[in-house]
Amino acid sequence: MITRADYIDFPDLMVEFLNYMDAIKNRSKNTISEYASDLRTFFRFLKYYKGLVDIKDIDDEEEFAKISIKDCDEEFVKKITITDAYAFLAFCKDNRQNSARTRARKVSTLRDFFKFCKTQKGIIKEDPMASLDSPKLKQTLPKYLTLDEATALLRSSFDGPNKERDFAIITLFLNCGMRLSELVSLNYTDIRDDNTIKVLGKGNKERTIYLNDASISAINEYMRVRPKDGVKDPDALFLSNRLQRISPKTVQHLVYNALDKAGLEGYSTHKLRHTAATLMYQYGDADVLVLKEILGHENVGTTQIYTHVVNDQLKTATDNNPLNSTKILKDSEGEK
């Protein structure tokens, strides 16, 4: 629950919106935090933009942070237009150097907030953000390990007191395509007799992942040496050296170390998820709809990018054909 103490600088309407997105729409804590940050920046900007505050430089972070939005009540919201929103997005781009992806997130925040104001609260008759355009995002192909690189990573040396744990974590990333947040939240009691495991994904949505032989073997080896005494979170599958649930930061650190030992640079835990998805699509006979369920994507469009990866490989292979350098058809000798 979002409390007044959490956002003491917010008017009641915005706190109510955050609670609605939390309790009804089941948004994650990170998403709620992003909503709050976006709204705070938006309303601070509007007060400056409309001449309601006297600050010399809007780019001065300390001055900007002093702008109170406590008085941005329902009457204030009723006067906001789509023109105000575009001015805000221009400010985010030019003054704050926000990327297109960050601005797109802010557009999503404004759409959700004003939809709430119209549909749930009824304080506006027309939603000024209904036709608010989002910045066009450049489609980028996910970076991933090749099959040989992924194999090399699993065969690299795992040593130290946590070698079984670290190997199991890398194995689950590469075989199951879990998110970092999903992996750290795993409980060993979630593993069922049919070798499936429940994970809690984005928006607190639960889904089932099937564990293959490699994953089961790695987990069993780890459980054989997993501490039993003095454990602070007895249900947690993966434990830290302090005998509590392992943290995302610790997982990221051990993944970087494993990648470094394998001579692989420029990758991360999320890139291992991309690797699992790509290999399942390339070698696992998994179509896009199956892959969507495995990865826990909301929309199939998000999963579609893995087909683009394969198409890009096909193009690269064709371009690298050694005959590609022969581009001009010359007349045979004696022909005219």
C-alpha cells in the first residue's frame, strides 16, 4: 500500500492514483516508483512553464527540486492540455537529455494518470492525453551468446565455496530464460515433483517454468551443499554468504566474474536471458507463441524480436559468402 508518508510532497489525487495502480492494476514496486518520479517531474515542470514559481534556472537541479507540487489539485489537473505534455517532453529531451525510451515511459505514465482521472475519478470529461504520441523507438536486436560461447561459459572453471550455487544460477539463466528478479525470488519449495517451478514475474504475475535435465542436475548438486543451519530465509533457493536470500547485486557480480573467466565481455544477466530465448528459438523448435509463454512476455510483439535475430544472422551469413566479392559480370574473351 502507498501511504501518505511515502509521498508526503504529493497531492491526494496522485497518491490515490499510485494506490490504484498498485492494488488494482497490480503494477510492480519499480513501476510505481517510476510513475511517482515521472509525475513529480511533470508537475514541477508545469508550475515553472505556467509561471507559477520563481526560479532563475530550470536546469538547476537543486532549484527544480524545491518546486512543491502539493497544491496541484483536481482544479489544476483540469486545466492541463496536450500542448503542456508536448512542452514537457521537449523539456525532457532538450534539457534533461532523456532518451526516446525514457520519454516513451513518461508518455505511458501521463496516459495512465489522465485515464485514471477521467475513468476512475470523473474529474475531467475529455482525456487530453488520449492522443498523446509516443517517441518512435529504435528497434535494437538483443545481444546474446552463441551456442559455443554459452557452452564455454558453463564449462569454465567454477571454484570457491559457492561454486555449486554459482553454476546452478548460470545454468538456470541459460536454460530457462529467467529474469534476474525472478531468479532471486525462487524458493526451493516452489519446485514440484514434475520438475516445474513457479516464478513471480513482472506485475507479480506467476507462471510455470519447466526445468530440463541440466537445470535439475545443477539444482540437486547445489542443494546437496546448501547450508541448513542458521539460515535466515529458509525457503529461499539461493543463499548469500550471510545465509539470507541472495541479492540481485550479488547475482550480477557472480555472473560478471563467470563471464570474465570465460573470456566473454559486454554481457550481463539480462543478456543470458536473451541467450536462452535465442537458443530455444534456433535449436529448440520453439515458435514465437511458445517462447512468449516461457519468457512471460505480455505481448507477442516483444517476443517477435528473437525471430529478427535469426533473420539478421541469415543476412550476415549471406553477406559473408566468399563469392560476395564477385560483383561484376565480365564478358568472356572474344565476345562482344
